[in-house]
Amino acid sequence: MTYIRYSVLIALASALLALPNAVSAEAEGDVFSSPEIGAALLPIAQCVVAESGGHTSDVIAIAHVLAKRARQAGVTAAEMARRYCRIHRDAARGIDHVRAHRRWILELVWKPVQPQPASWPGGQWSQMRDAWRKVQLLVVLVATGELDDPCPDAFHWGGHMDGRPKRTGPVSCGATRNLFWSRPGRTL
């Protein structure tokens, strides 16, 4: 995908965010009102918020890594997010295993209007609400193939504190906050 096309898609998504009531709560057929789309994409969107804070480059790269891992494992990307992302693995062990300041991420919903989560730790909710909508739009664009994979060889991600996974090589995914790695010699 060319840089211009990528910029146009991001500008379009940003414009949608800026519109007052960009998606009506009564709207039918939009991606935020569909329970099926929500079930398929909510775990991915929650994962990328937990893993990147909603940083655009990371959201796109992580969503693509989840899709590649899911294809290899023969599961949905939502299931891969539940298996691979720490916030979902911790939640599966019980909510007490999720760090208190991150529990709000599991309360995010796939609806036209995102209410403030009960466990929101404070601060300006409207800013996070807008960031959440951007994450949702980016996840939809990745899932529909509208955003190309910025790092086709990436198969893992993490931070410096996680260490490099065994038998992997570093992969550049652009200006990301996370580090990305591949498994050399493995066909994705």
C-alpha cells in the first residue's frame, strides 16, 4: 500500500472521529452495531489497546500479527487475541489476575457509543473514548484488508522488558512502540 493511500485512510478515520455523533446509536447495519462484528473484533481491539495504548502503527502491526498467527493455528483472530494477549490470558484466570489499573480495557464494548467503563482509573474519558473509536476503525480496516501489513515477516511482538523470543529475528514495522520479531525460515 502506498504511503498516500495509508494517509488517506487514516485521514478518513480521523474525520469520522471528528464528526459529532458520527455513528448514531439507532443506526442499523454499521460496524459498531453488529453483534457479529463485535464478537469477531472486540477481543482484538481490546488486545491492541492493552498492548499499545492505541498507538496507530502498533495497532495495525499487532492486528496483522494476530491474523497471521490465527491463520497458522486454524483459529479466528479473536481467539488468537484471547490466547496470545496478556490481558485476555490474565482475565481467563480470573479478574483478580488483571492489574487493577488495566481492568477498564476489558469493559470496553463494541457499540456505537462507548460509555465510560466502571473501573476507568480517572482522567479525561472523552480523549480515551475517541482513541478507542480510532482503534476500532483501524481494526476494521485491517480485518477487511484495507490496510496492508506493514511488516509481513512479523510473528511476535513485545517490549524490551519481554526479551527476544527464541529462534526469532528482529523485524521493522515502522515507527512502533513495540518491538516485532519473526521466526526465520518459517512460512507465514
